[in-house]
Amino acid sequence: MEKDKTKEQQKGTEHPLSMIINDSVKIFSDLGFEVATGPELESEWYNFDALNVPAGHPARTMQDTFWIKDRKGEVLRTHMTGTSVRSIEKANKEDRIPCAFVSIGKVFRNESTDAGHEMQFHQIDGIMVGENVTMANLKFVLLEFFKRLLGENVEIRLRPSFFPFVEPGVEVDIKVGEKWMEMLGAGMIHPIVLEHAGIDPKKYQGFAFGIGADRLLVTKYGIPDVRFSYQGDLRLNQF
């Protein structure tokens, strides 16, 4: 008997956020970055201290952290930068500098939610360390990434900003069509961060950047609310 095709169950499709993450991994891998992973339950050292944000530093108030009851010194990671520092620290011990890593994972911040913010989201963090690494290298990598992900007509601009683990620090905007959109923070790795990773800042330099994967999702597919990614609504697949 011929199978009744009207009763066939509709096959699932790849989640748009997974598509963004997989595309990003492919692009950065093509650019020579190794993929790194790290724990979601992060130590206070790698989440803050190693990144030039010691206890009492006012920059700690910039992030609303989930502290873990009865687990002193551990937090739900607020960014993927701790994984980046773990990666360059390990590479230095293995005498593998120059090096470049990209890490993509879920991060957590105790904040109010709205169309542009969620308590959990995915971040793409990149880091490169070597001799004579400059801001020009950072700009090239970011421009190439956005061109491959969003199209050849993308433009980027860098504006001065502050992040404790980079100096100088920049905010990076992209231009799609006629509109500029703030997309990420980046900069040259602070010498103190290199020292904490066991790397000689007089010999080596580096850059780092952090991009919200959910923000890329909104930009590429026009999804109006980042919370849709975490609500299990199958209609999201229409994007």
C-alpha cells in the first residue's frame, strides 16, 4: 500500500542560532583560528582576576554576575574571555605562540530581559597572540568575518571605548545598508592579562574581541527579539 504522505511527520530543521554558530566556526577556522572550549562554571580567577579585574575593581560592577551558593570562588561565566585566556596560557606552556583561538558558548548575566537582552546568551570570543600583532590585524580579521557572514558590502568602524582587559579598547560598529549598528567590543590585550597567562608582553602582543551570537542572529535574519532563541517556538525556523 502506498504510504500516505499527508501523514508524514514534518522533519525538523537547523536552529538559526546553530546556523550562526556553525558559520562563525567555519569562517574563523578558515582564518587560522583554533576552536577552544571552557567550563560554564568558571573560576573567579579566569572570569575576573586574570582579565585585569581584581577584587574591588569598579569594572566588576559592569557585569551582573550569578555567584554560586556554597561554591566560593566560582561563578557562571559572564563572557567567553576566560576561555580565551585559558587557551593562550596553555599554548604558551606548550611553546605554541603565535596562536589564535575562537571560543563560542553560552554565558550568563543576572539582568532584566527585553527584546535586546537575555539572562543567557551565546558569545563568540576571539584572541590572537604573536610578535608585531597590531590593531590593523584586528580590523582585518573582523572585516573579513563580517563580509563572509553578512555580505561583501559590509563596512565596519572602530570607536574608542574601555574594557579592563584591553588597551586600547574599541567598540566596533557594522554598516549594513544605510544603518550603523553596534556589534562588539575589542582591543589590544592588556599587558597585565598577558603576564597573568605567563606571556612576556615585551615580546608578544595580541588582540581580543567578543561578539554576541544572538546579536548576529538578529542582524542576519531580522529576528526582532533575542528571547525567541530560547523559548522553544518552532516558528523561529521560518527565519
